[in-house]
Amino acid sequence: MTLLAWVHPAVLAEYLLGAGVRVRRSVHGHHRRPGDVPDIVRGCVDACWNGHCYVASPGHFRMFWTRDLGFSAPALARSSERERDRLHASLDWALGVWTRHRSHVTTTIHFFEHPGDAFSYGVDSLPLLLAALRAAGAEDLVDRHRAWLARELIDYCARVVDPGTGLVRADRTFSGHRDTVVDRSTAYGNAMVALLAKTLVETGWFDSPLERFFDGDHGRLLRRHFWRDDRFVDALGTERTSGEANVWPFWTGVIGDRELLGRALATLERDGFTDPLPLRYETRRRTEHEVWITRHLLPGYQGSTMWTSIGSMYLWLLRTIDPIAAQAGIRDYEAWIRRDGTFWEVLDETGHCWVSPRRVFIGDESMLWGAIFLDLLEHPDAGPPLLSPVSG
């Protein structure tokens, strides 16, 4: 993100909002929602609807986030007809903003309908947008914005994909789910490229410039370059494990091998990624990979803390192979949701809302992605709400 982007009035307004939220939370605490656990989480998701689109939360992140809506979309779509309609309306609104502003698909739409990328171009923005359109059954929106989406596809492939290998380019960095940590050609990013290729083939919405790298096997590059017998490594050129690297290849649906899933989840448990709650990105903080604002103001924010987004995905995946173990984790989640009356963004070592060491920033509440955990409670026999139908 350039200096000009940081001082844009829309972004400055969000900083002021964040400061106000921090003060309010310090004085009055967070918003506790009534009812049992499903009621609480349902109330959190409902609070993310602002009348024209879903925002990531009604707190700090009170703006449209492509990735948050994208990976929550399948769960929202099968929650209820109302949620499906709101999902469709959110996508309609966002596509209208991008096209009116002649923008590319961005990670975020800030206040005053200002499109922008959080730190850099999103490796996941277009893949998750198309996955959300698919989950919403929004062929009408695809038809209406076909020319713009086709240009976005060409631009994405040129920016992101190495034309020689089909992997995410390692000569540049991109924004991802862990957007305050800088890595090159991650398993997460490559899962997003594979998801895009799979979505294009299975929907037939556009000719795929990526299929020559996959030839129908959309998990092939991930298995070849990232799989190490019992886990996926985090990025090219490293043997480091991460929580997200061992969730997203399965959550995207590009890898459906139950044996690989079992090994990957067992590794996460063995190596401490699920302790005391799922799921950690890392088991220790890596300062050298944090962007400057995180290193100085939010140290460890996306390090060894526990994130409820990938934690909910982990529990859903675990339930498909070990329901008893998953139920124990679900009960632990239900305990803190019942205790605090909200669905937290990020948890600390004690299982409470994370607060930065200098107490400047605090984890957000009432996250939209609570829809994934709610889906786990409400549709336990339906299978996880993956981003695409599972493949081998």
C-alpha cells in the first residue's frame, strides 16, 4: 500500500473508526449477544449486514473484504434464503463499485466506496470472488460483468502466475489471508490459483488460461511442490510448516485425498498448532516476515495467535475424519462463545480475545466468518462448505 493510499480520506476515516472502537471497548466492553451458541453466532453474522453488503465485522473491519466474504460464501449460501439473497446483493454491490471506478478486484472496498488493496494485490481476490459468485448461484452477475471479469482474469494471470510453471510467481509478494506477513509463492497462494483454475473449468464461465498447468488434476502442483509426506510446507524454498498451508488445499476443494488430510491434520495437532485451541498460523512469532505496521504496532498478530477463521475450517475438516476429536474442539469453541457472547477474530494463549502488547489494538468481534462455525453446528451431516466440490 502506497503512502497516498494510507492517507486517503476513506482510509483515514477507518482509522478514526478503529480508534473509536478501541475507546468504546475499553470503557464499555464488547457487544455481548444473547441466546445459546447458535443464536450468538447467528447474531454476529447478522450484525455484519449493513443494508447493501456484508462487511467483515461491525467493529474495526466495518468494510467490504473480498476474501472474508469469499471464503464464507458457501456457508452463507446454505444458511438460509435470506443469507443467500444478502450474499448475492453483496456481490452485486461490490461488482458495481469496481466497475464504476474502473478498478481491478481489490482486497477491500473502503468507506465512501473506495476500492483498495490491503498492503498489495491479492493473490486470492479473483479466485474467491468467482468462488463466491458460484456459491451464490450468481450467473446473472457473471453475465452482466462478463467483459470486466474476463479482463480481470487476464490481468490476474499476468500478475500472479509464473508462465513457465503455473505456480505463484516468487519474484514478488501478494496479499493473502495472512496479509500482515510477507512470504513468496505460498501454499495458500498456490491453492488460490488452483481454485481459480478449477472454478473456471467446472463453471465454464470463461476459457481457462490455467488448465494447461493442471490438466484436470487441480491439486497436482500443490502435491508436487509443497507436500512432505505428512504435511504441506508453507512456501517454496522452505520446509516450515504453517497452519494455513495444511487447511487451504483441502478447504478450496482442490485436494480431496482423505489420507493426506488425515496426515496433515495429525501433524498440526502433534506440532502444537491446535494448542490450546485451533488454529495457529505458526507456533512461534517470525518478526522478519512481518510488515512494518505489524512489527511495530501489532507484534504477533498473525503469528502464534489462534485464528477462528482457519480454526473453524480445521474443525469442519477434522469432523470428516475424526468426529470424536472434532467434537472436543467444537465444545471448546462453544465454551468461549458462550462465555463472551461473541465470535472473536483472534484469540491469545489463554483463549481470550487477543490484545496487542502495547494495548493499542485489540482483536475484533462478531466476525462474518462465524458463518463457517455456525454451519458446522447446523449442518453437521452435510459435509463442509468447501469453496469448490471436492476432487482427488
